[in-house]
Amino acid sequence: MTIDRSIKIAPSILSADFANFGQEIQCVEAQGADWIHVDVMDGHFVPNLTFGPPLCAAIRPHIHTVMDVHLMISPVDRFVDAFAEAGADILTAHLEAGPHVHRTLQAIRGAGCKAGLALNPGTGLCNVEHLLDMVDLICVMTVNPGFGGQKFIHSQISKVRELRSLIGDRPIHIEIDGGITADTAPLMAEAGADVLVAGSGVFKGGSVTDPAPYGTNIRTIREAAEAARTAA
Ligand code: DX5
Ligand code: ZN
């Protein structure tokens, strides 16, 4: 099986107007977003709180691309079915969220979603190898999870390069999350990433009444990433 390894830009609605998610999603999709990234935080696994399954269900009808749900919660398993029922296409759980990530990934696929595995910046790849046949996506965090607008952690570039080679021909997306701009996207595209999550990098400068900057931001990040790949 092969997958689409072209560069995909996934705006994180963590940087959108929280009073207006439906329109914000329509605007970024109209401006070229490939996926919509939804950051779920529990105030326990990460030091911030965002939203749960009802919000995901409410925004689902507005998403015409891919609903990519990033679960920064612990425990995870008891919520998998609720997020699947809310319409997630991809459910990503953290390797660090509990002792039974293998079971969590089984539950995600069992619920009919694609399974993602996220790694904090301090987590190495040694525990990933035995999970490779259970995942559709691996998300390398390039900030410590919990907040938008943080600074990109450069030490993750070599991790992505190593992960790309570990994955080989397997149909697994490499997603990068945190601090993505037109300056950092090329570093990750060149190292092997294909999905670039960007919150502040996409939503800066625009609004639902003036969405053109979203399009400019998406295009600028995409073009920088694609150019780095072509040069590689
Ligand atoms: C961080 C979240 C990210 C975040 C990215 O915990 O997982 O998705 O929203 O935001 P930026 O692109 O602003 O770093
Ligand atoms: Zn995220």
C-alpha cells in the first residue's frame, strides 16, 4: 500500500477564534488547508485545557478535508470511542500517556479511525519499532505540548530523519507539530515529514472577515517545504 507523501498543511484550530470555529474552518479550507488539526488537552497530561468530543462533533460538519485529532490526554482509552463517534478521521495518542499504548492504538483502529502516535521532544524512537505496524501516522512534537506559539526545537530534525529511515516503505505519515513557519518547514520536509501542523503560522494576520492572509501563510509554508524537498 502506498500513501500520499506530498506536503500537507494542517492548521491547528488552537490558534483560531474560539467563538467562531465553523467559519474559521471554512476559511482555512477555502484558503488551501489540507487537513484540520484539533488539539485536545486535559489539564493533566499537559498544563492546558481545550475541548472534548462535543466540540469535535459540532465542528465535524464544517470539515470537508481530514479531521486530525491530537489527544493530549491521559488516560486515553476510555475516550477513544467518544472521539471516534464525534467523527475523527485520525486519532493520535501520545506514547507517554500511559503504559499501554499498544492497547490504545488497537482501540483506535478498532473504533474505525486511523491511528496516530505522538512523541514528545524528550522521547526517543527506541519504543516505536514494535508499534510500526499499528500506526498510520507518527507525530513528532517540535515543542513541548500544551500551547500554541512556542519556539521550534531544532534537536527534533535528526529524530525525523531517523524516523523516516525506520519507517522505510511502510504507509505511515510523518507529522510535525509545533513552531512551524516558512523558516522551519523546509528543515522538516527535507528530513522526511509530509504533514505540517501550524497554528499561529497559519492564523496570524487574518480573520474570518479577512481570510486572505491565511492563504498567503499556507502557500508560503507549503512552497518553502516543497522547495526544500526538490533541492534534497
Ligand atoms: C501544541 C499543539 C500544537 C499547536 C501548534 O501542544 O499540539 O498543535 O497548536 O501551534 P503553533 O503552530 O503555534 O506552534
Ligand atoms: Zn497538535
